[in-house]
Amino acid sequence: MSTLGLIGAGMMGVGIAANLIKHGHALRILDHPGNQSLDALLAAGAQTRGSARQLAAEVEVVFVCVTGSPQVEAVLTSPDGVLAGMRPGTIVIDCSTAIPSSTERMAAAVRAAGGEFLDAPMTRLPQDAAAGRLNLLVGGDAALLERCRPLLSCFAENIFHAGPVGSGHRMKLLHNFVSLGTVSLIAEAAACAEQSGVPAATFVDVLARGGGWGAALDRLKPFLLSGDPGGLQFSIRNAHKDLSYYSQMAEDSNAERAIAQAVTGTLARAAAEASPLALVPELVALLAGRTSEKASGEA
């Protein structure tokens, strides 16, 4: 079994960590205030390390699961980062959501330091990470992916090879544009329905039996019917970040992005109005001109 490192034990990372330990791997986790509770992982045998440099010096594979490109670049290239401590042959697997051009630079830096690199962003939700049922969209060398597949299969149900380095992050941004874009469209329609006097139950029932049916509606349904935002445990701030990354990728590719810019603008305004922890379903309340309890930060 391998000795592995994890940087980013947040809502997704803790599930990844638990499954890696469950499959018999030794795990080192970077101690960071952004982590979720590590009590269960430590009880299962995980150990913490105070710096990415120290962690990288002890492991064969480093999983990075942080917020976005600035954080990835920092944990890899800072003076106390992964590149400063890793041994030749170390594999870095970036499961974050990142801008592809940054990913390509980071992969080159890892290779220059004697390591190997895959970008492997994920789709699905924290409960799927805990259950080992994530989807992984992998960019990088196909042979390296096959070497790493047994590790990735510890926490992923479906593993897609998207192409060379950066392709995983490109596919993740395409996925999130479609997914979050559809959620935002339905949220705006739901806000209009509310302000027009259309009952939420009628709105949901009609969409569910027609062209509006799908995962986006299913994830918004608990909020629309009962005010529970837990159907999509993804913050408005992170949604805005992901759509901003998509717009950057589209600009870099000279691709059309008018719809993406409109959705990004909607999410930017919502993120400015809501609490930092407000979840995407609460976008409905914000667009309708009311503030849900969670969006206002109240208990």
C-alpha cells in the first residue's frame, strides 16, 4: 500500500481521505484551518503535517483538493510548498477546480522538479465523496492514469480520461457551466414564478413533467418546496468562482461566452448580497428579493 498525502480536507476532501484509508493506504493530511473535522480520520490512522513541504517529503502521491488556481499555485510553489519537499518520481494529482492555463503551468513546474502530474477534478456532491462514488475527469498521460487508477478507484465510481494535462479541468469547467448555468436559469424562473403568484408546487410539478426535468430541478426542489437548501451543498461564492473560471477559459479559447457572462454576473451579485456560506439553492430567494434564514446568516 502507498503512503499518500492530502492537501485540502474540506467537504469533498474528507470523503476522499476516508476512502483512501479504508483501502489500506497510509495518509498524511496538511493541517489547515479550512479543513473539516479530522477526528474520525485521525482515529483511523491518518497523521497531520504542518507544511506542504514536510508532507510531500514523506509520500509517494500528493492529492490536492483546494478552492481554486491561486490556492493550487500556492501549495505547490511557495517556499514551504510541495515542490520544495517532494522526492523525484512523486505524483501530484490535482482534484481542485482550476483554470486550465494555470494547470498547464503547474504541471510543467512539477515535471521540472522531477515529479509527474494529473489533473483530476471531480463532479458530484460531498455525500458521493464519502460513499466513494465520485466522477473524475482526468487530464494527463494515459499510462500514468492507468498506474494511478487503483488509487483513484478508492473514491471514484467513474473515471474519464479527458486528454492531455489541462483537459480534466477544461471538462470540469464545461460541466459546471452547464450544471450551474441550468440551476441559475431555473432559480431565476422560480423567483419570477414566486413574484407572479405561481405556487412553487405547481412550478416544480410542471417542470418535472416536461422539458425542465433533470438534476438541476431535483437539487433545487427541496428549497422550492420547503426552504431546505441542502439539495445542492455548494456555495454561491464557489459557483461564482467556477463560472468566472469558465469565462476565463472561453476567453483564452476565443469562444463565445455571452451566456456565461450573464450567469457569472447574476452569481456575482448574489455572492455580494448573501452570507459567505449561502448555498446555491438560496439564489432563488435572493433573486425574488427576499432573504432566506441561511442566506442572511441567521441561525
